[in-house]
Amino acid sequence: MRTRDRRRFRAILFLGVGLAASALALAAARVHVLQGQELDSVDLRFAIRGKQAPSRHVVLVAVDDKTLADMRMRWPFPRSLHARLIDRLRRDGAKVIAFDVLFTEPSADPSEDDALIRSVARARNVVLSAILAKDGRTNVFGGADLRSLHTRAGMTLFPADPGGVVRRLPFEIGGVRGFAIAAAESFRGHQLHRSAVGGGTAWIDYAGPEATIPTVSYSDALRGKVDPAFFRGKIVVVGQTELALHDVHPTSTTPTMSGPEIQANAIATALDGFPLQPASWWWNAVFVLGLGLLPALVGMRLRPLPTIAAALGGGAVFAVGAQALFDRGRIVEVVYPLGALALSSVGALGAHYLIEAFERQRTRDIFSRFVPEQVVNQVLTKTDAHLRLGGVRVTGTCMFTDLRDSTKFAESLPPEQVVEIVNRYLGELTEAILGHGGTLISYLGDGFMAIFGAPIEQHDHADRALAAAREILEERLPRFNAWFRESGYGEGFRMGIGINTGVFLAGNVGSERRLEYTAMGDTVNTASRLEGLTKGSGFSAFIAESTCGALVRPANDLVFAGEQEVRGREATIKVWSLPAGRLAHTAETADARFEAAPAPA
């Protein structure tokens, strides 16, 4: 696969991961798969925001434990007692009295009911509690016409989220305004529109946990122990807050908040114009898509660690931004965008490892041609992050080989047969090189270049090169020539081998479109020239003095071949040869030239 194709495949893979993660998150958001977790994230944002200043327009009169101790009576209190409280609050200047106590069934004493009804009518600013409604009518005071009493009712029920948590207030139920909406309308003197709420329900903007709303005891308010300024011009919510009375619910800010205090927070929310509004669906979709694509776009260019770092950073920035938006009254979905980010991150890591596996296999395939199978894994461990071997200086041994008179032979046979013969010859020599741990750098026509000691370091690189040359001259070449003769091609071939040891540079060279692992330097050049000097010398192999000196195990059978002048070097080089590489010094062998036989019939 070409570099451009690999880049295109990488881009498509990572973009596919990002888009798939985003699509899954959007689908989950569509069917509210993680609704509970999303709601919990809103509660967390309340906790991070902390306690806020309560509304200055809403106060609470609580039937608390102090009241029960002061009044020395059981709940429910007589309705005439509530009537006295309404009268007291009216005289103290309460603008609206929101009574969160049910008065639906008649009491045992009709005079108690009459006292309460008269007090409500005198006040002309009371909002009463209801839990049943039909066609705009409630059963408060047995279904009486509340307009004649200059009062109204409001539904005190809340839409409960999973776990019974109260987070939202209703605009209307059964044609009757919600309790908070009714109280806010009475305070403002005009009706609120459903559009202001943003739908059938609205988020309650809790000022804080329980006891955040300014509160006084019912008994103190009844007995005039509270400064009238506390009530003047405000909405006064009256209800039971004592835990023993069982009107407590979990909310976004606390696990136990009394119903009347929830109503007080809901009324304050309505008075403030419903400051908490959910972000539009397309904004949430943008966040999902953006976070879903982030790891993919980064992973397309960078490695796994930077990809994860970018994902973590992007998630942190988004979380901080979501909190900042919440503090300014905008609720964006958090779980689904972060879910898209997490899915995309996992997918990007998977894509990284998949591509790396492909690249490693590609590198393995490439180096399997150069080095024995048993050292391929060692080669891969030395690669950099991009599976490319960098150039390094190594001390090793270089070998060049060449087939004598192959040009004349090639001209006498069809190309297909020439290729078959050369491939068989090179196959024999290749097995010898790889069998001794050498690295086959390249084929040079009917010869090749090999190195020992790179890319895997070998302390006995000279011994390996000498052993490979022995095997070639003593076993491989004779076996090939025997096959050559049996096939009717002729008598066989001679060859030249040059071996030199020293420091050279080994590594990948080339362009983005094509890379090759090679070796270069004076040591390599000298080995090539030694191979060329074997022509007409009477020897098939020239082994440099540097190679002999690098042998770990001495080779006592080497034949001294004299000193050779090598082009590019001032001093001569002492060289040796192998017994199998020494040709007979007769006129016949010195001047003999291989004559190719006709192709067998």
C-alpha cells in the first residue's frame, strides 16, 4: 500500500471512529438511555455552583419542631388557627400568602371551616393548595367557587424524576396552574405564558440545600413575634417542614427538603423568569459531534498518548465550560458528549493499535526478506514509534558476491530460463546468508550485498560472514553447479566474494514513497572492490585483514592471497582466501572462460 493510500485509509478509519461514536451518543440521547446519569450531572453542577443568595421576595413560615413544641397540639391544626395566621400575615403586609396545606375535606366542626373561609376572603391574596383538578376546577373547600372568595388554588404536585427527585415545576395540571406559577402570577399581577417556562415544566433554580430560604416558625408568626418587615411585600409560603410530618423529598441540592421549601424555591424561580433553561438540541448535537471527533482528528496525526491527552484535555475544557454555562443559566447535556468522547477515545486507541499491527506486519514482511525469521522480532523491538529503523553507526562485516560470465550466459538462453536459473542460484546463496544470521541488503543482478552485525548487534559478525562464505563455496555453489550440469546447461559457474569488516552506517534510506534498508560507508565500498579484485586473481574470495582480526574463533586454514591495491585507499590491503575459494594456477584454469551450452531440448 502506497504512502498516500495508507494516509487515506488512516483518515477514513479515524473519521469513521469519530462519526460512529457521535452517532451512538446522539442515538442514546434521542431515546434517553442515560437520563438518570444526565440528571445526576445537573445535581453535580448545583453542588459545584454552591449556595446562592435566596430571593428577597419569598419567605417561609414553617410548621417545625419548635412550633409543635410551642403549640402543644397534634397536626393537623384547627382551621381557625390557620385563619388567625392569615389575618396576622395580612396585617403585617404580606403581598401573597401561599398556603401549602390541603383544605379539601370538611372538618368535623363547620365553624372551623367558616373561620378559615372568612379569613381567606378578607385577605384577598391567598393561594391554596390542590392535588386534584379537572377542567380547571379543584376540590378545595369541597369544590367551592374560589373566585367568589377572591382567592385561587394551585397544584402542588411535582413531576418526579427517577428516584423521586424533584427537579422541575409544572406550569399547569388539569387546567389549573401549578402552585408556584399561581403564586408568582398573584405577586406580579398578570399571567405568565407557557413559552416563558419553555414547555410543560421548568427547572427549579434551587438557591441551595434545605434551610436556605429565610424561615420563621409558625408559632412565632402566629403570636406576632416576628418583625412585620420580614413579611411586608413578599410571598409568604406556609407549610409543614418537620420531618416527622413526612412531607420531604430529594432534590438537586439535598436528599431531604420539605415540600413548602421546594415550593418556595419554585416560586422564586418563577419570579426570576425561569433562569435555568436547557440548551437547544442542536447545541447538544454540536457538543456531541465535536467531542466525538476530537480523539479521531488528533489520532489521525499523533500517537496514542497525545490522543488520550487531547481527549482528557478536551473533556476537562468541556466540563468547565458546561459548568460556566450552568452558572449563567444554560443547561447543556454533559453525559452524552462525554460518552461520545470516551467511545471515540477507545475507538481511536483501537484504530492506533490496528494500524500499528498492520505496520508491524508490513515491517515484518519487509525484514523477513533481509534477516532470518528468528531475529525479525528483535528487529521490530529496535524500531521507533513509526516502525522505521533510524540510521546508526555499527561495527560489522560486509559481503559482496558476483557471478562470473553471467552476461554471456544470459545472452544464450531465453529470458524465462535465465531468470529461473539466477533465482535458483540466488536462493542457494540467500539460504546461506540468512542461515548464519546475516542481513540481505539487496540483490545486485546475479549477486548480492549482505551485512552481519546489523540491524541486530552480533559480537561474532566476522565469524558468521566467514562461515556463510565457506558454506557458499563448499556446499551451495557445488550443489548448484551439479544441478546446472544435470540440466544440460553447461559445466557451471564461478563466483567472486569480497568480505571486509569495520564501521559503517546502516538504516532506512529513501523517500516517503519508497524506503530501503541499506548500509553505506568506506567499509562497504572496500568490500565491493575486494569482490571485483577477485576477477582473474585465481581466488574466488578475498577476505580483508580487518575481518581476520575480528574473528572470535581463529581460522587457521585461511590462505594468504597477498596485498591488494584498492581504489580510494592509499595503503594496500592484506587479504586471505578460503581453501575452497582458491583456483588452480594452470593455464587452463587461469584463462578458462565459461561457455554456455545450448538449452536442453
